[in-house]
Amino acid sequence: MSDAAPGDPALTFEEALRRLDEVVTRLEGGEVGLEEAVALFEQGQAYLAACRERLAVAQRRIEELTAESLPAPPGEPPAEAAEPPF
């Protein structure tokens, strides 16, 4: 594994996922001691959090893009329309 930390903002989703897979493989191999297993588990949790965060950002962006590009359903005002004053 390389030196980049799990919470490193430059870490891509794919890289965090690959590193998470490496951690899981090492833990499942059963060749690590207790202290190292706990440290690996902690790293794995951080990589998992990084993956979830990047997925959430991507989902929000997709929702923004589709909301902007799709017409309003029948009976609903367009997204740009101001709310009625009452």
C-alpha cells in the first residue's frame, strides 16, 4: 500500500476502494497480529468512509444535473419559478 492517508481529499473513489480491498484481503488472510489487525481495521473504516463520501458527492451532483435538465412534471411549476407569496 502507498503512503496516502484514507482521508486524503486527493484520493479518488477508485483508489480508496482498491485500498479498502487490500485491507480486507490482508485481514481475511489471517496472517496479521492483533495490533496490526486493529490498525488495518481502522484504516479500512477510513477508506470506507472516503468511498461513501465520494459516492454521496457524486449522487448529489447527478441529482442537481438531472433536476436542471428535466422539465417539471405536469401540474408542478418549473424549478426556477418563485414560490407563491402566501
